[in-house]
Amino acid sequence: MRILVTGGAGFIGSHLCERLLADGGEVVCLDNFFTGRKDNILHLMDNKRFELIRHDVIEPILLEVDQIYNLACPASPVHYQYNPVKTVKTSVMGMINLLGMAKRVKARILQASTSEVYGDPLVHPQTEDYFGNVNPIGLRSCYDEGKRVAETLMMDYHRQNGVDTRIVRIFNTYGERMLENDGRVVSNFVVQALQDKELTIYGDGSQTRSFCYVSDLVDGIVRLMNTEADDIHLPVNIGNPTEFTMNELAAEVGRISGKEVKITHLPLPADDPKQRKPNIERATRLLGWNPAVMLADGLERTVDYFRLRL
Ligand code: NAD
Ligand code: UDP
């Protein structure tokens, strides 16, 4: 099986490449190295079944593959807001190019969508049939709406052209190979704690997120790619439903890093969702999937990783 992973040099993508190689696949990793790094995949370069292509998904490319995982897109608010027009192009033009490829070579394609399609959700926990509460003109819209259009394209190519599609809505994921300067909360808190800096809590810290360790996430999306069912083309939430406030997360990072945490409060970014927690009944029913790694264990591995890097 030849498998294309776009965004394969990124945080989640590099873990996915590793897993697919371990399962015996032939992996083509495609990345423009905006937020990805060669470091993340250096250990895979000697593998004869691994191939790396520097390419931007907004440009068409001709490849012959059996499966496509489309992960190409910056995921941290800091990075996706750096060039918002480019972020929209990556999600929309990238999706069109890859769906065109999937149609041409009859490959199955999985899109890495996001819990951000629910925006600042008014339904809690979020089920896949919730249409969301997204601001179409705000600072987060380039990411949220780009991902929503990508889902639309997936469904239309499926209905119109019979492309074999899978959509995963990924909830906050963390683990080794996040960037130190990524801007997302787990890497920020861990790096700040290890450097004896104040932890930057945005707002009063009462907003919630549900954090999924990267190996659990990768297992969920590989299962989704390889499962058949009547309604398998409709989105599936993958995330860990255990919900934490940012205050609780800060305390947990302090406990695990063995540091006495000092906190500083910074303004809450615009449109920051107040709460987020996946309903994962669909993933459990269709894929037999449940997260296995608790926050304390995943954080311990993440702290060890950053301790080495710093
Ligand atoms: P990441 O920033 O580490 O990885 C994204 C990768 O895509 C990077 O390697 C980057 O260089 C590459 N990329 C960006 N634009 C590209 C382009 N135009 N052409 C080719 N490559 C490009 O982020 P991540 O956390 O690994 O996220 C991977 C995917 O999962 C993204 O699509 C993201 O939206 C989605 N996702 C992640 C999370 C999360 O919590 N990490 C949550 C929801 C969805
Ligand atoms: N956040 C925080 N301090 C930080 C970075 C983020 O308090 O240094 C908050 C942020 O406001 C949000 C939550 O943590 O409420 C998760 O932010 P992240 O950027 O990791 O993911 P997203 O908002 O996209 O879920």
C-alpha cells in the first residue's frame, strides 16, 4: 500500500508516518516545512519504504498512491494567523488538488478536520451532527472556515464523483514534537515551567479543552481510514473527552514538571472558545476506538521530550 501523508513532517504527521511504516506501508511524506521540520522525520529517512517530497499543497502534483491523509495546514493559532490568506488557500486549494488526485487514481482520502468547525460551541459536549457556532469574519475564521469548506469539498466529491472519503474532526492533541514556539497551550505551559518562567494563562483560565495524546489520535485516524461502513463518509470526532480548565492544566503541568508554577494572566484572544469536549460515541461504535493515555501520563512524556530539547 502506497500512502501519501501531506503535512507529514509536522507534529501529528510525523507520528502518523512512523505508525504507517511500522504497519508495513510505503509512505510518501509531502511537506512545505512551514511548521514542520526535517528533525521530526530524520529517523525515518533510512527506511527504504519512506520518501520525502518538498511541495506546497496549493500547487497541483501528480502522484500514484492508494491512500491520502491530508494533514497539511498550520494548526496553532499563532501560525495560522501569521498569513491568514495562505491558510485559507492551504485548506481550500490544497483540498481541491488532493481530491482531484484521489479521483484520478481512485485513492481513499482522509481529511484532518478539526473541532474548530464547532466554533465557540453552544452544544456541549460536541456531537458530529452539531453545525457549530463559527464567526465567519474573525481572526480564527481563516482556519475554521477553511476547514469547513474542506469538509464541504470532501462531501461533494464523494456525492458527485464517488470519491472514497473520510473526515476526522480532531480535538486538541499534544505530545512529543510539538514546536517549542508553537503557541499552543500545552507546549507553552511545559516550556515555560521548565524554563522557570511564569505560565501565561489567557483570560481567567476557566475556559476548557479536552486533550488527546498523539498516539491515541494516530490510532483513531488509522482506524477510520481503514474502516468500511454505510455512514463512514460522515465526520467522526477523535479526541479525549476528559475536560480540563486552563487553570487545572497549569497546575497539572506544575505537578508533573516538579516546578512551582507562577502564573501571569494575559488577555483572552478574540473568539477563544469557552468550552470544548468531544462526544466520541460515533468513534467508539464505528471504530472500536477509545483513548488509552491519561493526561498525566501523556504530559509526563511531553515534559521529558521538552526537557531533552531545551
Ligand atoms: P503542524 O503545524 O505541526 O503540522 C502541519 C504540517 O503541515 C507542517 O509540517 C507544515 O509544514 C505542513 N504544511 C502547512 N501548510 C502546508 C502547505 N501549504 N503545503 C504543504 N505542507 C504544509 O500541526 P499538527 O498539530 O501536526 O496538525 C496536523 C493537522 O491536524 C492539521 O491539518 C491541523 O489542522 C489538524 N488538527 C490538529 C489539531 C491539534 O491539536 N494538533 C487539532 C485539530 C486539527
Ligand atoms: N492558552 C493559554 N495560554 C497559552 C496558550 C493558550 O491560556 O499560553 C489558552 C487559549 O486561550 C485557549 C486554550 O488555552 O483557551 C487552548 O489554546 P490552544 O491555542 O492550544 O488551542 P485552541 O484554542 O485552538 O483550542
